[in-house]
Amino acid sequence: MMRGWAITTVIVIISLLSPSNAFSSSDLSLKWVKTDREVAIEGEIVEIRARVENLAESSVPFAVSFYLDVTDAKHLIARVTYSSISHYRIPSIKWDTSGVEAGEHVIIAHVSDEREENNYARCNITILKVWRGSDLLITEVYYHARPHRNHEYIAITNVGARSINLEGYYLTTTPWKRVDEQNKIIFPFCILGPGKSVYVTQNGSSFQFETGFAPDYEYYDCSPIPDMIREGRFVMANDGGVVCIKDAYNHTIDVVVYGNAFFHEGWMGEAIHPVGEGVVMKRNGWEDTNTSYEWEYNRTYVIGQSSFGAWHGRVDGCIAFCSPDCSYKVISSEMEKADKICINLYTFTNPFIAEILEDSNASIKMLLDGNVIGGIPMEERWIAWRLSQRGNVGYMMGDEERGIYKRYRYNHAKYVIYGEKCIVESANWGMGGVPVDTSYGNREWGIVLEGENLSDFLWRVFDYDFNFSFQDIVAFNASNFTHGMPPGDFSPSHFIPHGDYVKRFDPLYINESFNATLILSPDNAEEEILNLLERAEREILVEQLYIDKDWSGGMNPFLRKLIEKNESGVAVYVILNNNPWYTTSIMNSETAKFLRERG
């Protein structure tokens, strides 16, 4: 059993001290003292018992003191007092061995009366140290669940290079208590490989409803998910608390302090700022400073949101296009040639592109936003109905009155994947975003990128979002009153608007490989855009529908970086939309004034 351990020895001493009011005629004798084990792991709870016999006829009050190695106040383990004794008593205590040095120790039990020669008893105990799994980190804490969900969860990650058996490790919300009094959930046999995470939750089925995947364990026996052993009431408070992972011997491996809680064993400084309902508290990387540093950053993780890194790599070529000039020409041509298409758009109302897809032989999967401002247009419902007969069409949508919460405020993506190609653009597929007539429409941009690795990456993103395991993904239902097939007498308009714009740009074809970066929001957009701006050496060109000068945490970090780069000598040019009918015009005017004042 002890093979491979560095063995040290611990001796425990128990001492019995009589209280000041003990009778002078008393004659108490300590017959023995013993522990419930001869060898203990540092951090275990050891029970110590002694037998005190009354050799006199009188009953007296007395105290039994237990010491470790030396009979002084510094080494006192505990003292048990009694008001009387008949023939004998067997006092016992529970000794928390946390912090006891490895090696052999003596337990001394002592009781005082007039005859000291029979007032001591001794026994030996050996304390062993074991390796602490310091490569385990708490990486996610979800403590503020939505109403009636009861699926708080914690993620533990092995950040080391070797596998760890978690059997006996436990999570506790009361680490300051003695180990046998802590509220805890205990891991069964579980091998956690390097770089892998384990998810434990209150309710496995509710967890999967919002995250899209099954947890590893639950701790309130609500579903077929394997159970952890629960001791006490393990619940994380919404206003603040402590979460700690410990090994089987009460050694603290990692601790997280949040909200209004205060705890300083394994934690330094202030607690992590509280997060709102439905938001996951997530560690930024695997750095561990035992402070709030690695938990405080701008990304807000709503439960169920993805956490993809940016894609960096080489592509084999591209076609760059813009609206109104040539977007319809490029997109329609590409769709006519595709045989397997995945589409993710906020809205899709252009009947001409829809008919190209309908007439093609391509298999189609399409994800649209189900909570479009103003409701889903009849044109889109018609397109979704027609294409649902050719493929798989779904909506990402929430209905909080029914307890269905959306992972993202909007599914605002605008990309298409087909084979080893993908289209990434700024426009929805509407008559203004992808106009048939080049004299009319919005100023938009797009790019066709070709590269197997890039398309594989976007396939993974699409499959994550369009996953019916999530509560917010619903299949198109023709009979749905608000999202289904439009009334039978509806026919989409094929009117082609005309304007005064004169076409200036043809598609740009690049037939050689180059480096590319694909950024996702909210996963990595802020960090990656700031990195791109930081690397600019000569010129930065920005064209946006609107830019808000201030964010909730202060100045917009992109504006701050643009000002910084401009002051360093990089030429910065910004174009903003100025449409008086848009509410964002006031915002843009304020931002433009702010930028002009800073050169």
C-alpha cells in the first residue's frame, strides 16, 4: 500500500490536565491513548481516543488534554472536559492533520491530579506527505443560473503534461471548515488527461439544454448523468462565494473567490467582480496568479456561447467584391457551381439568389436569426419554406417568457461555406445588400476565400451554432404562425430597384496563396482586432456603419488604439455612415468630432 511513497514518521501525544476545581482526593489514571490508524496522510482527519479510570471512590470534574510531541500550549491539539466520572470515561477528539510535518510523532494524553505517575499515556503515529495535483485549475464557474434551471456548474482543467486520477478529489464551497464539516462534492474514479476538462453540474439535462453538450458529472441526481458523492449542501451563492478544489487529504489545489466574499487561503487581493444571470465566469488562459487578474477582461461569456480562437493560416486564393458594384455577380456565380452549401445569415430576402439555390442540385443547410427586429419578413419566410424542401433550415431564436434563452443577442453572421471555399461578407442577402442592379444598394464588401483548412474551421463554427441540442435552435416549421410558411396568397416581389450610383469596381481575383486571419465575435474579436491595429506600420483604413465612442467600461478600445497609432505616425482614415434617418447618426457625429479633435 505504501510502495513509492517517501515514508516519514509522526508521533502524537495526549495530555490530560485537571481543571482548577478538581478535588484533591481524586485519583485518575490514564490507561491508554490510541489513534484510529498508525499511518496517516497529512491532511486526513485522525480520531484519537483515551481511557481514563477513576481509582478513587469520589466523582470529580476533570479535563483530558491531547498534545503533539510536547506538552505545552503551542502543541496542544485539543482538550476535553467532564463534570464527573464514575468508573471510567473514554474521551475522543478528531484531529485535522493539515500542516503537520511528515515523520514520526508522539501523541501524549495527560490528566492532572495528586498522583502524576499514572497521568500520562502515549502512542505513535506516522504522517506521510503525498504529491499534490497542482496542475489542476478551476477554469469555469457558473454560479448565477437562470430561473428554474438549477444547473450551476464548475469546469476543472488539467493544465499539466500527465494524466491525473481525480478519485477522492473534491470541490467545496466552505474550505475554511474542518474537512469533515465542509460542504463538498467528491469525484469518483476519473482519469483526466493533459489539456482536458471535466464539467460537473447540479442538473445534467438542464446543463445540456443550455450548453449543447452533456456534462461529465452531476451532483443532485437529476438525470442519467453519473453522480458525484455529495456531502452537505453544495450550492454556489449568487452574491458571492468561494469555490475550492482539494485533494483527498484536504490540500487546496486551486481556489476562486467572487462577488462579496472574502477568503485569503490560496487567494490574494479582491474577489472577482460579480457577473449577471446567465453569465459564465471564465478564466482567460491557464495563467494562475491566485488573484482576479486572469478572470477580469472584457469578454462576457453567456452560457452556451462558443470559445473559438481566431484562425490564422494560408489560403490558396480569393475573389474580393463589393456592393453595389459586383456582389450579386460573384455570389450568384459561386452558388451556381456549389454542390454542398452551408449558409449562416441574419436575414435572407433576395428572391433571385434563393431561386438560384432552389434550382441547383446542391444540398443545403441554412441558419437564420429568429428574432429579427420588426419580425421575420414574409420574403424570408417564403425563402425558408422553399429551401426547407431542399435541405435543413433552422432559426436561432429565444423566447424568455417560455424560458428559452438565446446564446447571442443576434445571430449576426454573414458567411457561406461550400466545398473548400467560403464567402465572408458584411451584407445580408437582401435586395440592398446584394443588389441585382449595380446602380442601387448599400456599400458592402465581401470576399471569397479558398482553402481547405479555413473551410474546415468554418464548418466547425457552423456545426457548433446549428446544433439542435441547444435550446435556441429550432427547425423551420411551415405551420408556425410567426416563423413558418407565409399565407398561401403571398408571392415575393421580383421588382429590381434602380438608382443613380455608377459602377466603379469589378471583382478582384487573386490566384496565389497568402496569409489570412479569420476573426469571430464574440469569441476573439476585440483581442484580434487590437492586435491587427497594433501591427499597422503605414496606414489604417476604417469603414463602419457606426462607431460608439464609449463602451460600458470607458472609451472604445478600438478608438483608443486608432488615436495611439495616429499619434505614432501611422495614417488613419475613418469613414462613418451619415444617414439622418438612422438613430446612429448622432453617435457617429459625436465620434467624428472626437476623432477630428485628435487629429
